[in-house]
Amino acid sequence: MNREAAEKRGRGAETLACWWLRLHGWRILARRARVPGGEVDIVARRGGIVSFVEVKARATDEAAAMSLDAWRLRRVVNAAERLAPRYQKSGDDIRIDAVFIVPGRLPRHVPNIWQG
């Protein structure tokens, strides 16, 4: 798959993940929030939780789960640490979530995927 097609697929997966999160009570604060050294696909809030969400679209559940390795997750964590002051209010909990998008299946939201 070329870069342009991958970019289009990624944006489509992020859009689907945003709708899924909204349907489950989340408010989307930002998409593709960037800082030096990283990016977070979605920043969302529900109540006192601010979630930095990584979205992965793959052909199978197994491939989606394997696509979020420790190195990629650490980049999301680093970006989230830098972005948190923009979105966090006093008393909020911060966490890292993932949404896996697989064709023919409902999105799978995995809360608090980072336990570091």
C-alpha cells in the first residue's frame, strides 16, 4: 500500500473511532494532536477522564493488536505527557486508550492500555 492510500485509510479509521467514542459518551477534543516527537490520534473526554487514543486499522484482530507494540505505545505516551496540560483540568484522570478497527467488525475500544 502506498503512503497516500495508507494516510486515507488511517484518516477513515480515525473518523470511525471518533464516532464510536461519541456513541459511548465521549467528547472529542482533538484529532491528530502533534508535539515534537509524537502525535496522538484522538484526544477525548468523558466526565473527569481525558483519554489519549491511538487508533489502529488492520485486516485482522491479531494484526491490529500486534500493531501497537511497546515502541509505538511509548511514542503515544510521550506525546500525551506533553499534550496533557492543554486538555487536563484539575482533578482529571489521564489515560492512554486504543481503538482497533478491523473490517466487518465493530470497533474495539481498549481503555487504559498503558500501565507504565
